[in-house]
Amino acid sequence: MIFIIDADNNITAYTPDTAPTGTEFKLNEQSFGSEKELTALAGAWPGARLIEIWNSLPGATPVKKFTDRKSAVARIWKSIQSLTPAPEPETPETATKVRQWEESGLWREGEANQGHQGEVPEGTRHSA
């Protein structure tokens, strides 16, 4: 997995295929894909940021300080392994297909097109 952290300490997980690259990054975003890379990034951060990151993670017991930077990074790294990768960004083409599919009414139960009920056009996704 690839992780992106922004200036507000929001961490988003991506699969390697869906992760933003190069020019897709915002100025305040940094990426890392290993504990070693997170350690390198965290080396330039104040200790308070590591505490803020930890305290903002789901299920984390808030702390006021860490024993050391190494243990802070290790705990953060272990915790973010449970994050679910962000969904693949919707392309304009996919959005058009989904809209056409929704407008067609094929997704509704009881439509005359019984053989097509619930089918989603190839290359699209839909959330209820």
C-alpha cells in the first residue's frame, strides 16, 4: 500500500495502481510506502506532529508523549496497516456510464428488462 499524509495529518491509503503520482500531489502532501520511508519523513517533523497523528488515528488511545521518535513511528505504522485503500478515482467516462445506467432504470427491481436487472455496464461501479 501507498500512504499519503497531508498538512492536516490526514493519512489516506491507496493501492499502488490508484495512488497519486508526481504532479497529482498537492503541495502539502507527502507519500510513503514503508516504515523506513515514514521514518525518513518523520525525521523532519516536530515531535508534536507525531502525537497529533497518533491521536487522530481511529481506535488509538490518546497519548501526551512518546518514549522516542522511533517508537512513535513504529506505532503509527502498525496502526495504519488496517486502513482501507481509497476507492479508485472516477474518470469522466466512468461517471457518464454510471449516470446512463442509473437513468436507464435497469438497476430497479421489477423493470421490464428482467434479464438486465442489477447488471452494471462494464467499467462502471455504483454505490447505493
